[in-house]
Amino acid sequence: MYLVYFPFWGIISMLNTHKSDGVFADMPFRCLRWIWEILYVVIPAIEYSYPHETSVYLPDDVMINILSRLPAESLLACQKVCKQWRSLTSSPCFIRLFLQRVTPVIFMRVNFIRTSHGMLADGHETASFLFDHTTSGTLKIQKLKLKEDLMLPGDNYPLILSSCGGFLLFASPGRYYIVNPLTQEHAGFYRPEPGYLRGFFYHSSRNEFKILYALRVGNNYLHEHYIYTLGANNWRKIKAPHLPYSPPPGKSAPAICNGSLHWIVCQTSDWENDRPCLCNILVFKMDAEEFFLLPRPWETSWKKFGYQTMNLFALGDSLAFCNLNCTLGMIEVHILEDYASGFWVLKWTLDLRRAERPAVVDHPKLVSVKLLLIHNEELWLDCYERGVYVYHLERNTVRRLGGPPWSLFAAFGRGIVTHDCVPYVRSHLRLPESMFTQKLPL
């Protein structure tokens, strides 16, 4: 008698559950249905020579390779199957591979502020949405259903600053809040002031989520830098020189690639005193905890542009520099080919007004465009009241994904509706238990 056993019925049933969503249309997911049959072919049959059953399990690296392709919702279910799966899906190797493979979406937080006779009135409503589109190009807008105690304090209008590994980072005066909408976990902690966020990132070599923070020192435009590691519950000052550079307003989110964080920066004294900025790129190496400057591309199709038009993105393992010309309706995308020499190559020149379906971006307020991310040769743009658009870099086409569902706020009467967007990935990861020992009231 021969017996091969493997607890894979959980995955197969989950595949059937998500079939209607089209998530598993790709071949790797369809192959999972055949695993039960493949096991009898790939793994040699084991002769029954003991009084008890003999079990054969796939190696951990194979299991990690398979499970890391599942959506985060299914991974939460996988963690309930057995201790082995829970351990595997929480291991550093699995987290690194999962975050590399997961497809980003857009998190949008919509704020409704009531008005009366043209003045702000009491009352504030918020709603959160995920914007996603499938391989067929159809849009999926999901309203997040959060537990009541997960709603952030409305009186302080907390701002969405960044996201990393499925965690969202919010800020209100003197506090930061970490939220995972999927696991419904949240935690808050104090932050030093005056200062601002440098970056929220995953340090893969140490399997830690960290926050890099710049604390203003006196009135001389210098900054000290601190790191908060999720679970450590304290701010640690790093040995870095006092830097006179800071991201201009609205430019705090870094581009993360090759184990480093990258920002567009200029002299703090310049933009605070409304002087012309000589912008550069500031780099922070995670392992060494060191800063250095990197030159940005200087040769562009237009000579005059400010820091408001510059953006950095991670394009695979490369750093991409995007510059938006609001007057011409054009975007230039440069790729950094050599870190040592700071050598940039112009990769794309995008004409938003001449692209297919140009009317979607042909607008006198083209300045109100925020570049969100680059993924699969698509540039995501937040055009505010006009919604979220996707520009295909190779095909030179523009597609509107949609905008906030304004009708949800119609019942609240007169008011002002604003929204903020950040790139986001759905994740099964949980906050360290030690973060809940110093829980702040939300």
C-alpha cells in the first residue's frame, strides 16, 4: 500500500472560492489544481512498511514559492490551516518574495467637510477605497469596511502619509498611526516635533518595518534623524550628519530600490524663503544608515521647472526620475544606469495631450496632476476631481480608472470633498504584539 499525504485541499478550495474574481486566471494558479495528481508523479511512492501512515511534504522553498503567489486574503486563511503554514507565511524569506510579487493598488482616503454659508461647519466624514484594475482593464473600486475602533480620529483630520507592506501610515498632531485594513489591526505612537517623515520602509535584511524621521534642530535649517522600528516602541537616533536638505512640501514619500531610499530635496532655507531651488537627490542606505547626494538629470526638453514637477519611482531595480511639464502637458522619464557616475538615460517622453483619448487630460488645470507609481509599464496619475488615470508608457495611451464615488456624500448636504492617494499592497502581515502594549486612544 502506498500513501502520499499533503494538506493542500485548503488551497484548492480557496482557488474555487476566488475563481469568479479572475485573480487566478494565470497559469501558475491553474497549475495548483493539479498538485494532488502531480505529487504521485513527481514524488516517488513510499512503500508502506510501518504500522502507521507515512506522510510526504513538499520542501519549504517549494511551499514558499507556491503560497507567495496567493492573494493576501487567502494567505490569512492559509495561516489557519496548520502551524507550519503560519510559520512559513511569516518567515523573512516569504515576506520578501511576497512583497516582490504582489500587485500594487491605489488607496484613496476621501474627506467630506461640511460647510454653511461658505464657512466651515461642524461635521466631518471619511471613507476609504481601493482602486484596482484587472488584466482585462476593468476597474474594481472596493470600499474598505473598517471596524468602528479602527476609524482614525476625525477631529484632527489625520493625513495619509505613506504605505509599506500592507501597512498604512497616518499622521495627526504629535502622533503616528499604523493600520492594516485587511487584518483590522491598528496601533498608535508619539512622534517628536517639530519634524517630518523621511520614509516608511521594509528593511528586508533585518525583516523589520521602519520609519525614518527628520527632527528640526533649532532655526538653522538642520535636521537630526531618528528611526522607529515597529515593535521596538522607541525612537533611535542614528549617526548621521545634520543635513540642510529636506523634501519640499508634498514630496516626503521616497522611491525605494536597491536597499536605499531616494528623495527629491533642496536646501530647506530655499523653499521656506520662496527662493529658486537647486534640487538634488538624497539617498539613504538602509544597511549602513548613511546619507549621500546623487545628481539628478539636468538635460531636459524644457529648461525651467521647479520641485513641484519632479518625482522619483522605483522601476524594477532601477531608479526612475519623472518630470512633469504642466504647460506643455509632457512627462519625461529618465532611468539611472550607473550609481557611481550618476549617469541618466532618457527612457520615455510622454505627451499627454497627443496620446490616444487626449481629452481625459486636456485640461487647463494640468498642474493638478500627481504621479502615483509606475508598474508594468503603466504610469498611474491622480488628476484629483477628474479621477485616477493610467498612462501606458509603450502604447502611448491613456485610460481613466475612475474617481471617488461622490454620490456617497450627497446625503451629508453642502460641503467640501477632498481626497489623498498612495500606492498600496494588500498584505496578511500583522503588527508586532509589543506595539499594542503602548496603545494610544484613537
